[in-house]
Amino acid sequence: MTETLGDFEHLVLLALVRLEDDAYGMTVRQQIESRTGRTISLGAVYTTLDRLERKGFIRHRIGQPTAARGGRRKKLYRLEPAGARVLREASLAYERMTAGLKKRLETL
């Protein structure tokens, strides 16, 4: 059976793809909020990042300390091959389900 993604997990993985090497909790949150209009708690982002990492879909590394962060390091995330596969499958499923429905969805 193929692993499925929840809606928010899907959004988080899409944010990681967009952010590339600058994906950490705050930037993931900002990316989702700016593109969806949803207000997201940072705690929800970190909980989801932890869950996706336990599933083997993403991996983190610790970045260099920065003066802007008071010498603190960022926990940077990247997509793993298993995460890319499940994201691709989920995205294709959404595309197939919405194919030909654009006008109809706009009238709902």
C-alpha cells in the first residue's frame, strides 16, 4: 500500500520544494501562509516536519550560526527520495481528480 499525505503534510512538502536550501520552520510557515492565505502556527509546522522526518520523507541538517539569529543555528530541511515520490503521487492524484473541473469548481 502506498503511503498517503495529509493536506498539511502536502503543503509542507511543497514549501520545501519551493524553498530549496532555505527551508526551515519559519520560512516554511511564511511560504504556506503567503500562498494559501491560511494562518499557520509555528508549532504545527514543526510537528509536521518532525512527523515527515520520522516517515523518512525529509531530513534535516544544522546550519551555521548567524548574527541575525543571535548566533543560533537553523535546522534546515530537505526532501528525501521517498518524500519526492509520495509528493509526486499525491500531486498527480489531485491533478487527475480536478482535471476538467476548473469552471465547475469556480461556481461552487
